[in-house]
Amino acid sequence: MTNILKSFEFDWIDAFTNKPFGGNGCAVVHGGAELSVDTCLSYVRETSLVECTFTGPSDVADIKVRYFLASREIPFAGHPTIATVAAMRSRGLIGEGPLVLETLAGLVSIIVEGDNIQMTQIAPKFGPKVPADIVAAVGGLTADDIVGEPQVVSTGLPFCITVLKSVDALKRASLNLDALGRYNAHLGQTANDIMEPFWVVQEGATPEGDTFSRLLLAPPSPLEDPFTGSATGAMAAYMWANGLITEPTFVAEQGHGMGRAGQAQVKVSGPRDGITGVDVSGEGFVLMSGTVHLPI
């Protein structure tokens, strides 16, 4: 990093909630897409958030968005997309109606209606199936806790979607780093591009929900992600394709065990054998705003 500093406006948004300290937090650095990878990674670590976004001008869309974990840049992420749009909306940079974001995963279509933000995630890519025992061990579970075959699915960011038989199993899940290493070794060269398993059950955390999920994360990220919009899209595609949901629209819940309840409205488009995209909708709450001084 250099010692030359530049000031950027930022907003800290809690996504998939309309309340402070709910859902999943994301810091949005306006105009920060020009920053180096090292600076972006350091900023994410400084916030202790799972992800942050950095925006900039685009030649092919309304705005460019870069997404960073504490460990690397990733092509797309769900709750940071909701957060980015909510931040721009709060500053009057955009109004209601359609919006297109340029991401490393491709162009992402957005519709803003009042406080609701709908993102259309790209058509799913169904990757390898992973033996249930290998995936289960990552969460300290057994193959008997799993429904069907876990499979890597991406609607912009790949996750191994793993359906569990009970809320009890979901609550018992605890990340085993040695088993995660074996899981990554099984996936081979693609492992660096694939996130940790996404655990889901076919009932809500509350009466309003239809699914309840968790995502346990490896260092240097926080231990658990409060709400994972990109994985929710991949999960919806997997559930619809495998006949695990009867309707293509449902309410997804996550974060309740962390005291950060989040909720999304989900709609899968297309037939079970020809999904064309997944709409994931939610709100964003502006928790704080200010100026950050970062090396360029």
C-alpha cells in the first residue's frame, strides 16, 4: 500500500432487514472500485464484517460493484447487493425503478420499489455433487442428518447446498476446519472458488418463513454469516430443481440464532428443468454513514 490517502463516502447498511442490528451488515464505499485489492481486503478486516462493496462507474451498466471478503475478491454476493442499492437510494443517487449492476459474475438486474429491493440472480449453474459424509463432517454432522445429495450450485457465487432433516441438526452444525480441508481437497482445483456448505431446513425460523439456513465461515471471516443472499438464490434453484419446494415463491430466513434475524422473499423463474433466474428481495437499513480515508 502507498501512503497517499483519498477520502470516500461510505454507508454501513444492515441488509435483509428494516431494523438496526438485524440481517447482515455491509459497508458500501462509494467510488471505491478504483482501490487496490490490498486496500479493499484491509478495509473489510478493519470493519470485521463478512463482506464490503466498492462502487464505481461502468461502461456497460448503471454502476460497477466490486465485492470483497476479508480473504479475497469474489464475483458476486447477495446481501452486499441489497446493501449497495439501499445505500445509493438513501443518498438520492438512484430512484425507484430498474437498475443494472456490473459485477464479475455478469450483469445483475435490480428493481427498486419503495423500500423493497429485488435482485435477479443469474440462471443457476449446477456443479458437482458431493458425498453426504464429506459435507456432513464439515458441520460436525453425519450423513444421516442430510436429505438427498448435496450439490454445488451457483447463481453468481457457488455454494454446496445441503438440506438437513431437522432444525436440531441445523442448530448443532459447527465448523470443523480439518473436515473443511478434506472437503476442499475433494473438490480439487475449484475449491478456492467455492464457498463453505450452505445448510438449510425445509421450515422457517418463524411462522412467516418457509426455509431456515446457516452459513458457517472459515477464518479470517467472522464465524457465521447472518444472511447470505447469494446462497439463498442458489438454494432456491436447488430446492426447485429437486422438487423440495412445491411453489417457486417462498420466504427464506437466516440469522435468527445469532440474534440478527433476516428475511428475503424468493421467486424462482422457469420450470424445474430449465430455471432462468432467481429473484431475491429484501430491504436495507442505513445504520451509519460517514467518510473513510484509504490509501490509493
